[in-house]
Amino acid sequence: MKIQSPLLVIALSFASTDAAASNYPPNYDVCSATETRHAGPFEVIRDFVDLYDDHMKLTVAYDGYLRDLYPDDQINIYIVLNGNDAFIEALPGTNDDAYVFLDSGPRACHWCGNGWNPPGSCDGVVFDQYESGKWICGTPTAVEDHLYEWAFNGYGQLNAWDIELAAEAGGQWDSNFGANFDVRFEPRGC
């Protein structure tokens, strides 16, 4: 009878473990791929977070002439994503721009253990029998749900994204003479 090496037995036992046992939060970026497009004064960044959960992030940065006339928090960005539109107040960016950030999935996740938790952090959370805890996350806003409605098809696969953009402040528009600036992202995987 042949005697196997103890190290070989240990190595083979680890090879059969299931990687799904990890307990990453639902907003964990498992893909980390990004794509960037430019149109006029806009930079558009699409971030692939988790395509299996239809989870993408979109950043629209504006660095046009309205920033010379108005503070960044008085600039609004008009966005159309595959036919659904929204008018969103921009935030002052750290890269000398005004920006809008949109997220199609969970955010600000925190772990609630089945036991003691800091007061107020997990009030009202119900645990199943033998459940050690669960992730509690924020959800997309109504505006994000509306904009991302056609970002994925009925099977959860990524659609091409046709995006139109314009900026407004104080009744003045930066909109490519009314035609809006546009970018396109083709469907792809991580």
C-alpha cells in the first residue's frame, strides 16, 4: 500500500472548499473595471461593481464654463440614460469639477450580528433561526431606479448605454447648443 504525503492530503482538502463562503458586503466591488468617455465639458465614468447583481456606478463630472459663473452646488446636471432622464443637483468635486454620482445597487452596508449591536444600528432587524447575522444596506433612490431602468435587459444583462448630458445654472445652459452632449458605452463584461 502506498502512503500519501500529509501535505498532499491537506492541499487536496483545501482545493475542494467553496469560495462562496466569504461574507463580503453586497456593495463590495468584485469587478473593479471602469470605462471613461468624454463629451464637451463632461467626463463620464462607468464602474462595473458586480454584473451578476446588475450593480453599476456612474459618475458624471462637469468642467464647463458655468463653473466660472456659479458655485458647483448651484449647477444641475441633466442626464438621459437610454431614454430615462433626470435633473440632478451637482456636488463640488475634489478634482476641480462639479459631479453627480449614481449607484444602481446597495450602498452603506453594515453588518448586524445576531446578538449585541450598537444601539440604533440594527433596531427592528429580524434574524432567522441559527442565522449569525446579516448585511443591512441602503437602496437606490427613486431617481437612480428611474435612470437605471433600461441599463440592463430583462435577463439582467448589460445593455448598451446611450447617455445625453447638459448642465444648467441660473437659467443658463451648457448643452451643445440645445443638442445635448452624448456618449455611448457598449455592453461588455468585467
